[in-house]
Amino acid sequence: MDAHTQAESTVTALLAAWNARDLVRFTSFLTEDVYWHDLGMLHPPVVGREAVRAFSDTVLRAFPDFHFELRRPICVAADGSCCVVPWTIAATNAGPYDPPGLAPTGRRLRFDGMDFMEFRDGLVARIETRFDLIDVMEQMLGMSLRPAAGSWREKVLIGVQRLVAASARWRRGPSQSAAAV
């Protein structure tokens, strides 16, 4: 099997194991020293199979019906060393997300994202999971976190950002501030 086909086969099997809740099989597709940075982690990254297993247990307790749907195509590098995997996740927050201790909301979530994966010796050595975290939090909370364009909330946020920027420039001093612009 060529490297391209091997990478796609590994990704498909990895996600199938997750969807089957077979975490032993899921982690068998990972290197012992796997590095995973996921925006859903409170303190990313996790490193190593055991840490991935612990994070996975946390996610599945909080979202027992968590399901990956692969969105094709999986984009694999010509040499098969890495790939980008677009997906859609559907899940209900039916349990606590602990740590850090978030209470279940009972809300159904659906969102798109992607994983960047690197392979070593036919196994996944690195995963970088990217998605719109604000969208997920809005779905979990049932409220908008982003201010409407032109709203007083947006104006307050812009004002706060400008104060923080001015403070940062002041702390750097005049010579560094001019170079930063």
C-alpha cells in the first residue's frame, strides 16, 4: 500500500474506532508520544497515548453521542507524511465536561472543523484540531457571544482593545512602539 493510501486508511480507521467508542483501538493508531493540540482542551496539548485516552474519556463522558462525520476529500501530502481531515461533529452535551467542571447543558451541537495530522511509521504522531470555538460555546450556552456589527457591545470591545494596545505600547516605550508600527 502506498503512503497516500496508508494515510487515508489510517484516518478512516481512527475515526471509525472513535465513533465505535473503542478507545483502545483508537489509541492504537497513535504513536506512543503522540502530540495533540485541540481547541476544546482546557490546557492543550496532551502528549502520549495515555493523555489522549484521558482526554477522550472526558469528551465521551460530556458528549456520549459524539460522532465524527468525515467530509471528503481527505487532503494527503504526496509523500503521505501528513494530511488535513475535514469533518463535522454532532454531539449532545449530556454529561459533565470535567475537568474543568462544566455542567451538562443538554444542548445538541453540530459544527465543522478539521484535523491536521502527521504520520510516523504508519501511525499518527501529531494532531492539530481546529474549529470555531466561539460557535461551539454559543451552541452550548444557547446565547450569542459575538457582538452584532455596530452594536454598543462591539464598540465596548473595540474600546477595550484600544486601551490594551495603548497600554502595551506604553509599556514597551517609545523606541519599540515606533518599530512595531
